[in-house]
Amino acid sequence: MVHHWLFLLVLLVYSGLGFSQDERYFRQILTGELPKLGEEHKETFLPQFNVQGSSYRYDLNGDGFEESIIPQKRDGVDWLEIRDPSQRKIFEGKMLAMGSESAIYKIKLVNISQKVKVAIVFLDEGSTKGKRFESTGRIYVLSFEDNDLNNISMTEGPHFYHEKEAQREQYWRRDYNVNVYDVDGDGVREIAVMYNHIQRIMKYKSRGEWERF
């Protein structure tokens, strides 16, 4: 009989604890103290690999101090990071490549108008190593207005290099010329990527937006 009463006592204690827990839970719902759905399970995933390549140094905004343009690989993906002279990160952008041996090998800084500067980034996208060989290079364009580095934007451009082994043992290679000049005479220079009769034009619109022809 004593054991029976002890069992009932323990059951009442745990029931009371459960009731108080439920009461606290509903109170948190009403007061908004509970975290939003998914927040308690939210995780921050850091890249497993963060390899930093040789950095480029340019005085991007003309203030007499050089910024650092730093190529990086994060989980096998190419990124570009820009830091000011105090090493504060002011921009980062992702560049999609086709091969594991992709790398930035050249950056060209030019003015396309009195208030717009662009940095043309030449990315070797690597090569495929399947049944057929293919290797490509592509430009990316960093643009900003009025020397304001807080408003840098990056736009993917066309290929400037394409080498391919095609069907029936055919092989071809195209090295495009990348030039900057005022195509339409409006006072703003365009980026022209040309190979023989192939011509691809990037025209700046405003606020980091480009139009391609």
C-alpha cells in the first residue's frame, strides 16, 4: 500500500511539472518570447576551404591609397574580395568557373566616363577533362560611380578565350580582343570583346547595370 501511495505522489509531481512547463510555453507564445520557427536550428556553414591567391593592389578611387583585390577559392568556387587600405572588406563576389584549375591572371582598371570606373577581371575558367577537352576564359566587370567604393557591383561578361575539341576530331581556338571605346558616341565607352566577325558589346546603363549586345 505504501508503494502505491508513493507511485501516486511521484505521478502528481511530474504532472505538475508538465503543467508548469506547458504554462510557461503558452506564456512565451503570448508574449512573443519564443524564437521564430527554424531559428533554434539555424546553422552557419563556413567554407571548408578558403585559399587565398596573389592579391592585386590598385588605387581604385584615386585617393592616393591602394586597395587590395584578393582572389579566393571557397569550397572550390572562385570569389573576389576587395579590402580598403585598413584591410576592411568592402566587397565580395562569386565567379562561376568550369574547371578546378581556374584562376584570375589579369585585372585592367579603366575609366569609361568621367564618373564611372571599371576593373575588368580576366578569369581563366579552367578546363574540362572528360572525353572532350574544353577550356575557357571569361571577363567579369567591377564597376562603381563617383569613386564610391561602397557601391561596387560585379557583372559577368562574355568569353575572351575558348579552346575546344569538337566532334569528328575537330579542334578550334579563339582568342578574343578586349577593348574599351565609345561605340555609339554618347560619351560613355563600351567594353568590346571581338574575334574576327564575332563582336560582343557591353554597354553601361547606370548603377552597376550593363546591357549586352
